[in-house]
Amino acid sequence: MKKLNQHTKIVSFGEVLMRLSPAENRKLPQATSMDFYFGGTEMNVAASLSYFGEKTQQITNVSNDLVGEAAIAAMRKFGIDVSAVNKVDHPLGLYFLEVGSGLRASKIAYNRLQGSFANITPESVNWEEILEDAGFLHWTGISPAISESAYQTLKEGLQIAKEKGVAVTADPAYRSNLWKYGKDGHQVLKELVGMSTIFIGGVNEINEILKTDFDFSQEGFIEASKALIKECPSIEKVFDKIREGVSASWQKVYAHAWTGSEYIETQQLEITNVVDRIGTGDAYAAGLIYGLLHFDDQKAIEFANAACALKHTILGDANLVSPEEVLEVAEGSTGGRIKR
């Protein structure tokens, strides 16, 4: 792996979606209008890292129309390099979100399987050029689930990243409802994780990939992490986020990790008035990448957990906070006092 510094570019590969949502916690039948935002798991990571002051680049397809132009404009506003974004004659993916409250859970419906990103191809991405000055490549299990061509495009990127010594962060969330093109999702994810260096996930994700049955105790997490590293030797460290949901409006989060030689964990942070849960896992991933660039493992995971907690207070998909704001929470300042 190449030596990393704060000037390293972080590349994210994945779909950009339009999110449509009724305001004020309304259900869709109540709504006469909807707010919209542009996001997507990997783009949310890039947006957050841009707000942290890092150089980022998004690899994706958007629709060749005014919606695609608006998506590109949104990425530019976040500070993301869009020079490798392709415009194609397929619609931008979208999803509808009903924001829950209290005992009522949020609900999401996607429209993405025939969209612009599903039609990305290896030929449309110049990985050699893109990864030449990159320190990290970030992917999630959603991208290879969308289509065969998205899987092949990502696989080629991971192969070139390995050749160039680029660190690869893998967040291999398995979504059974997305794998529609004939591939075994568990097998594909194991293959791609085997080409990555940092694993963002826990016992559940490891059990899905390895088809094991480790329990959710601390010891179970450690043993699962060791098993993953044995099966996928390129993985160096495993970082996981744990959520406890009291209600849709009240969440608790903490994080733990296996560094390859020791177990570490953070304090639990409590969010008693959730504004928006979308993108909180992405905020954790972005915080972790930033932390790995700037801190030791313990401080990195504390930074990631604090970034995740703060995202619960931000409307929209992206975590629009500064490193200073995250560090304050990570260091124990959770009172929310007004700053003058």
C-alpha cells in the first residue's frame, strides 16, 4: 500500500440518486409536494470527505438530461471532482423516502435497476488515469449488485488499485433485493472483499460473506474478523459501527474494530432528536477514511463514530460538518451549546 498523506485523493465508485421526500414527516398520501436531494452511498462519503477538506472524485454515470446536469451541479457544490462522470441516455436512479418519527419507522422505495449507473461499463472508466494519484478507493456492496456491468467495472478498478498500491475501503452491505442479474451476491462480495484492504462491517456482514455463524459478542466479532482476514489476506483491519434504535427519533451508536493485533472500541453516543438517518453509515465511512489519513486507529474510530452521530442531526444525504465539529464531539463535547 502506498504511503498516505493529507493530500491524497479519495476515489468513490457508485450510483448517484435523486431522493424525493415529503416534508415534516408526512406520509406520501398526505403530501402535495416533495423535497429532493442528490445522494447515494458512495457519493455521500465523497461529499463528507470534501467538507473535511480532502480531495475527492466520484466515478459514476448520470442521465444525459437536466436531471443529470443537476446531479453534477450538486456534486460540484459539495466539492467533488466530476471529471470522470459519464452522461448516458438512461434515467437517473431515484428513491422515495417517508421519514418516520417516534414509533413509526421510515420507509424507502427505490427505482434504480434500469437507471444510468446500471449501464456503466469498464470501457467508460479510465481507471489507470483516475487511480494514478489516488490514496483510497471506496466501494460498497450496493454497486456490484446493480448490474453485471457495474460489477465488472468495479472489479477492474480494484485490480488496478491493487497494482498501484491504492488502499481500498470495502463496505460490503448485502442487499438481497438488488441481486437480479444471476450472480451469487455472497460469492461476488467475497471476491471483491478479497481485493480490498479495509473492511467496514461487522459480524453480520462477515457471516453473510463467509457463510459462518459467529455470534454478536465482543469475542464473536474478534473471531469473525480473524476468520475474514484468514480467508481474505489482503484485509488488514476491520471497523464496525453498532446501532441501538430506541425509536426512529432516538438512536445510540458506538464503534469497535479489530486492527489485526488488538481490539478497540469507542464510547456510545446518543442522539435523542434524530433529524435524518439517511447517510449515517456513509458518514461513519467518511469519518473513518479521514481518521486513517490523520490519526492512529483509536482516534480514527472515535472520529468516525462522532461523524456518524452528527449526521443524524443534518437534513439530506451528506454530512455537512467540519473536522473541528467532529473532533469536539469525539472528545466529549455533546451538550450542543450555542457558539457565539
